[in-house]
Amino acid sequence: MKRVVFLFLIILGFLSQGKSAPCDTIDFYWIYYNDTVWVKLNQNMYGYQLKIDKINIKRNDSISIKYGTDTPGEDRWNSIQLEDDKHTLLKENIGKGDWSRISFSVNELIKIATICQIKTLYFYYNNDNRRLLFQLKLE
């Protein structure tokens, strides 16, 4: 009987190896266009690219990010940084607490891209661990 249980545990260990992950929790973030959820992402979706057609933009359009970490905290300050492909900081917006909404005016993003002569903007989350959230391509 001990051999059967031992063999079962060994087989179970081998079978579960392929399904194991380096961590059991991940951060999630939702990207909104105006008040509509545009896409729901997590930290494993590195380098996701979104596109905006400049012709369809209205005056008050905005892009917002709601970021939730695997260790929630209402006192934590969250920073979303906007950069170019050379990692030059172009703009930074800050929110307090998990799932606080951090917004950017789309018209302001277009102005920044026009002044800097770039077509792709990079959005980074910067708190304890800096990470690329997504790329925004302006067409």
C-alpha cells in the first residue's frame, strides 16, 4: 500500500510540473477608451499594441488605465508614465490606491506625439516594479 501511495505521488508530481507557474498571483489592468473598457490585460501580456485612428478622435476623448496589483493597498501611489521608444519620459499621471483611474487626454497624446515626431507611445506602470503596459500607435 505504501508503494502505491508513493508511486501515485511521484506520478502526480511529474504531471503537475507542466502546469506549474513561477508565481500564483499576477497584476491586472483595464484600459478604457472614454468610459468603455477597451481591453483587459495582465502583466503576462507584455508589449500589447493598441491603435487609434486620428480621424475618429473627438475633442474630449480619453484613455484611462485602472491597475490592480496582487497585493492590494489603498495607500499606494500608482504612476503611469508615457515614454517614447528611447525611454524619454514625456508625461506622468498619478493615482492613489488599487484600481484608481489614471487618465490621459487623447488630444494631448496626439500633441505630444506630433511635437516629438513619433507615432508610437509607450505606457509604463511605475511603482515597485516598472513594466511596460502597452503601446499606443497613432495612425
